[in-house]
Amino acid sequence: MLTVDFDRLDARPGERLLDLGCGFGRHAYEALARGADVVTCDLGRPELESVIATAAMMVEAGQADGARLLAPVQGDATCLPFADESFDKVIASEVLEHVLDDATAFAELHRVLRPGGTIAVTVPAWLPEQICWKLSSDYHAPTAEGGHVRIYTSTQLRSRMEKAGLRPGAQHHAHALHSPYWWLRCAVGPNKEINENRSVRAYHRLLEWDIVKQPLLTRTAERILNPVLGKSLVVYASRPLAASSTARPEVASAA
């Protein structure tokens, strides 16, 4: 289930791509299949190990070139362990809402992206996220350890990018069918296991079926609902080829 539109990201064979906060690798796998040289970076070691294992299966099945997946890196978004201008493309998916000092994280994303490169940032969309926060304090920080620390509006996210020296461009929403699922989870208790509630369990099965089968009915419904109910906001930006006199990277915290 991809959140980033790879056609808009324009990821090309042979380019070096960073998947920051890679989780279990959904975007890394797509980048590998498209022939990119992929670096995965996450705070969680189990996630990185899972990515390597799945990528190995892709290689064995002939779906990816084994030489394309570079060593996984355990790292922090506010202090990325990469040289300046290391990547042609960067994906930061569902990461920045967890970072207290997001201004420094944006500055780091700008630093590692080469001039002319493109970045895709995804965060929880404002309206669905507001409802989740109101339904349960267990969904977000400080109650939820490592949980979401802020809710971005589109304007705020684009402003953060501009202050870091990036140039925001196209944007869209994704995963509208997932918003009601999370509202339901929050209503019954987000810390409960999925199988503890019949309604949550049924909706989860529906989402699994939709992801695997991708029937026309649900795909059409989601496209229609995404602009209003999309669970994720995706903004694409570029690093200008020449430094702008009006947009300089900032590292001061802006929560």
C-alpha cells in the first residue's frame, strides 16, 4: 500500500533514494522494483531487518536487482548519518509528526538532498487526525510513547519545507478508507488488539481485502473521498539548483 505516487516523485533507475522512517519497507520495495539504489533508514532495528529479508525474496523472485539495496542504516531524522547532497530522491513517510524538533529534521532532509532532487513528505492529514486526537488521548503523545506530537495543516507543512530551503510543489491526499478505521480504533481504545473488537476486526479484514484485490468499487470510492477524508497528506518538493535569497534553511524548533 503506497502513500507516495512514484510517478510524481519521478524516481528513475540508477538514482539514489533515501527511504527515511522506512518501517517495513513498502516504499523501499517499489523503489527497488523501479531500479533505484535504495538506502533505508529507521530508528527501529527490527524494521530494518525485515526490509532486508523481504528485499532478498524480491531478488530471488527476479523482482529486483540485489545490488540496488544498500546497507540499512539505523538513524535519527534530526541527525542523519549521511553526507551532504547524498540522494537524488528522498521519501519521509509518516515520520515528521513524531519528531519534536521538526525544523531540524526538515533542515537535515534539505541537506542530504542534492540540488535539483525531489522529496516526498507524508504526514497524517489535518481533519482525520483531529478526529483521532479528540476520540482518544491514548492515540497521541504524551500518553502514547513515541506517538504523534503535532497535527500539520497543508499550509504549515509547506511553510516548514520553505523555511528549510525546499520548494513545495504538488500535493494530494491518500487512504480515505483508512480514516474511519482509525476513528473506530480510537473510539474503542487504540491500544486494544484488533481481534478484541468485532467491528475493528471486520473493518481490518475489509482493508486487507481491498489492498490485496484492489476492486474497482473501493478504488473509485477512495479516489472520490481522498480530497476530504484521506488519512495522509503528501507534499512533493524540490531542492533548488541555486540558493534562494529569500529561503534559507532554519534549524530552530517550530512545533
